[in-house]
Amino acid sequence: MPHPTSDNRSDDAVSAAATLFVVSAVQFLTPFMLSAVGVALPVIGREFAASAVQLGLVETVYIFAFSLFLIPAGRLGDIHGRKRIFTIGIVAFTAATVLISLAFSIESFIVFRFFQGFGGAMISGTSVAILSSVFPAARRGRAMGVIVGCIYLGLSLGPVLSGFMVTHLGWRWIFYLGVLVELLCLLLTVLKLKGEWADARGERFDFAGTVLFIVSLFCLIYGTLNQKEGGIYLVLIASGTLGLLMFLAFEYRSSSPILDVGLLIHNRVFAFSNLATLINYAASYGIAFFFSLYLQVVRGYSPEGAGFILIIQPVVQTVLSPFFGRLADRVSPAGLATSGMAVCALGLGLASQFDAETPIQAIMGMLALMGVGFSIFSSPNTTTVMGSVEPKRYGIASSFLATMRTMGMLCSMTIITMVFNQIMGNRPVSAQSQPSFLASMHFCFLIFCVLCVAGVFCSLVRVKRTV
């Protein structure tokens, strides 16, 4: 019966290609909106008279919402269908983008960004799981490389298009364009994404665990962001920490958890791969935020000029990620990811030494080096995580990995916000506050470099287990 078998393989190949195309298009979208807003922050800050802390919150709340809803979204996808949650996420993301384009104050901007992050969590919490359901292990690294390349393409085009639009049209055009791209992604999802994946269909969704997780994480992060005020915020930090410990204990005993704590306890590859993700993103995410402000406020570049410099890192990542994704199918992906983290540590060490007189060529070289490090790390690390679990847990693994990424970003922005609070207070980032801004930047990059070095040693544990 060769012909039916051949036809089935052909149909599977077409389905896999269509799925890869749709997921790649949507994965391009969320980082595009993130990097585009980063370049526009100085202009947005001037229009709304926002402080440095408020500008940090513009990015922080977006990542905050990601962190709160990623794990529940992944579990909902496992039970009710990953395509269904994926589609709802695109709709929510689009609606929030429309609202941001109509923002009338920095406070409204921040609130709408939170809801945009909520939609993005549904997209990111299911997309890698969908790919893992379609692609076999032998081809998964290549697919992950394409996805990571599209993520970095979004990061690449974000600064360039944002710089052009902010300079010539105004910052709101970032979101007008975003709505058009999001509607296109929604159309592609409806027309091209065939089938449904729900390997845990029929299992119970853990509402109690979900509420405990969201409330505890909210208290911890909100308290940390305002810890300088003391009082009730210190109580929130303590309550959030205790709540998360209770959540882990509760989930360990649950018959249908939103987070399988057993994976963290008994699966060392899964646990250390996710820890490596958390550390890497915590150490590296602040680069775009700081250098967007540095290039425009300290060095005097226009938003467009800053965008063309910031594009270097994501372009390098876009070009190299598919290559290292394919390489991860043939050699130890954990070993590759560890090497990538070491390269990132070197780049962060260099960034901590930059000042107002640093040659622009040195800054461009550092950005390129960080691009190399991230491309070596990301695709192989994702392949390692997804290859360490069974298909039934793809949604949990995908959402937990995405949670570690966004928690890393959130840790990065939390560190930055705390340092700004201590060194700059409520002063805006301007020519007058340049010395304080540079001091904040240097201190943060030293912290990030130490984090990344610690991450290298942590990552070596899983290399011994997988090589």
C-alpha cells in the first residue's frame, strides 16, 4: 500500500509547513511590538511628561502580564485545544493594540500594555507546544531555529520601523501598523492553521492553583517594584513569596496541576534548562532598554538613528538562529546553549564599561557579540526543554519555558527600576540627569554580567547529564 502512505506523508509535510508558517508569523509579532516601543520611549515620555520609573513600567507591565498568564494559558491549551487558546490570544492582543494607539496619558498607556501582555501570553504559551506536536524530535531543532529567527526578525524590524515612524509620523503609528499585522496573523491562523491539539483533553483545570499563582506573583512583583516605600510593600513581598511556596506545594499534590512540579524535581534537564533561560534573559534583556535611552539622550541620536544601531543584535540573531537550530539536531543542544551564555557574559562585561565617550564602533561590536551569544543559546535551549518531556506535557513545558523567559525579562526590568529608584529617583532621563543615568546603567550591567557567569556554571550541570 505505498500510495496511501506516500499521500499521508505528503499531507503531513504540507500541514507541518503551514503550521510553521503561521506560528512564525505570530511569533514575529510580539517581539516586534516590544522592541518598537523601546525605541519610542523617549518621545512617549516627553509627550506624557513621564518619569524614568514610569517609562520602565511601560515595558515592565507588558512582561508582568506575560508572566502572570503564561502557565494558565499553556494548561488551558493542553485541555481545551492549543489552537483555540492561540487564536483567542491574537484577538486579545489586537484589541489591546487598538487601545494603546488611543492612549491619552502615561497611566492609560501602562494599563493597556498590561492587557496587550495578557494576549501575548496566550500566543506564546501555546505556540511552541503546537510546533512540538507537529514536528518529530529529529526535525524539531530546525523548526525551533526558524521560530527563534522570526522572533529576532521582529526584534530587528521593530527598532528600524519604529525609529522611522517616530521621526516622520509619530509614535502612535507603531500601533496602527501593529493592528494591520495582527489582523493579518489572525486571518492566517483561521485559514492556514489546520487541526487541533489537546493531549490532556478531559482533565480538570486547576482554578484554585491558578488564582493562588496569579495573586502571589502579583503581590511579589508589585511589592518589589515599590519596595523603596517600605510598609505595606514589604508585606506584599513576604506574602507573595509565601504564596508561591504554597503554590508549589499545592501543585505537587494536585492530580491535575497547571504546573507539574514533579518535572522540576525529577527531571534535571528540564529544571536546569529552564533555570538557564531565566538567568540568560534576566541578564540580557536590559540591553535594548538602556541603549535606546543611551543613544538618544547621551549620544544625541534621533530615534531613527538609534534604531539602525540597535538593529545589529537582532539581525545577527535572525541570521544565525536557524543554523544553530539545525546544529542542535546533531550535537548536544545543552552544550551549545552553555557556550552561548558564556558569550553573552563577555558582551555584558564589555557593556558595563561604556561611557559617554565610547566609540560607536565598540557599541556596535558589543551588540553583534550579544547577537551571536543569544543565537547560540536560544534555539538549542528550547530544543533541550521540549525534548525532555512527553507530548502530554508539551503545553506545560512550552508555557513554563515562556514563563522563564518573561520572568527573566521581568527580573531585568525590576532590577533596572530598583536601581533607577535608588540613583535617579523620579527625575526624567535627560541631559541634566546624564551622570546619574550612566551610573545606573553601569551598575545594572555589572549585575547582569555576574548573573550570566552564574548561569554558565548552572548550565554545565545539565551538559553532564545530556552529553
